Amino acid sequence: MSHTAGIRQAQKLKTRQALLDAALLLLEHQSLSSLGLREVTRAAGVTPTAFYRHFEDTAALGVALVEETLGSLHGLIAAVLAETGDSEERLDRSVAVIARHVGAQPAHFRFIAREQHGGVRPVREAIAAQLFRFAEEVAVALGQEPGSAGWSEEDLLMLGGLYVDHMVITASALLEAGPRHERDIVEVARRRLRLVSIGRAHWLDEG
């Protein structure tokens, strides 16, 4: 890549990120369905024409925000699940990861919480797809444990989905409670995970 092409690519990425950041700031006070393209470009300091070089419409921009928010979590959660220790310890650590991520990117997670059931279908579907991917990843990790012997793939996916649902609930609770009550929210989340673990241990019991 030439020096000029490199500069052009860097500028393109900078403009794209400026649009994402401007949209996220505006979405603190409104839903994506009410967000106007010109409103975003004005806040980002670019022309409407520049917007279309990066996104087809505001729905596509919303999907990119979903990927920016949840996509970065995959590597972090995967690293926790790959660590040594029993499943309860690793899931405890995953709660800590979520708490740190929500604390570092509260606006991103408020966007997810609001748009998960919002009026923009491609964004709802993108969020659902990311959460299902999380459930699959957790199910695969749990399936490799001795305690999962005899479990069907369907039941493991159900368990993975239960853990992911808990992750979403915990993130929402952290946003609502604020930093002052983070420790209490995290402790409740860990206790709930232990309750799930107890149920998991007896899932295959007869009767």
C-alpha cells in the first residue's frame, strides 16, 4: 500500500468512527428509529454524501454499533471460558469482565438495552444474532467439561442461552444502578450463577 493510499484509508476509518461516535452521542437522548441522517452528519462534521460512503442508511449504522459493542466482548469472554478452573469460577470471572466492559462503555450498552426490542428490525436481528453466537460459544465451552457428560447439544445450547440472558440482565442492572452499586449487582449476579450451577448438576437426575 502506498503512503498516499495509507493516508486515505486512515482518513476513511477516522470518518467512519466519527459517524459512529456522533450517532452514539445522539442516541443517548433518542431512539435509532427517530435518528436522522443529516443530524448524524452534522454532529460528525461531515457531509451527507460522506455518510453514504460508509453506511447505506441509519439502520446499517446501528448494526455497526451493535458489532462495535458486542463484537469486542467475544474475545474477552472466550478468554475467560478458556481459563483453567471449574465452570463456576470462570462464570464468576465473566461477570467481572461484563462489569468492566459496561463501566468502560456505558453509552454502548444503553444503546443495546434500548434497541434490543426497538423499532429497527436489522438492529434487533443483529443483537439477537450476536447473543445467539455468545450462547453457542458458552455451550461449546461447557460441553467440554466432565460435568456435561450425557448432555445433549440442545440442552447445552439452552444452558448457554440461560447464561447469556443472565449476562444481559446483569449489564442492564449495572446501567440502572450506576457505579456506586456495582459491587452489590455483581454479587447478586454471582449468586444467581451459583444457583444455576446447582440446577445444572442435577439436570440429568432421574425423576
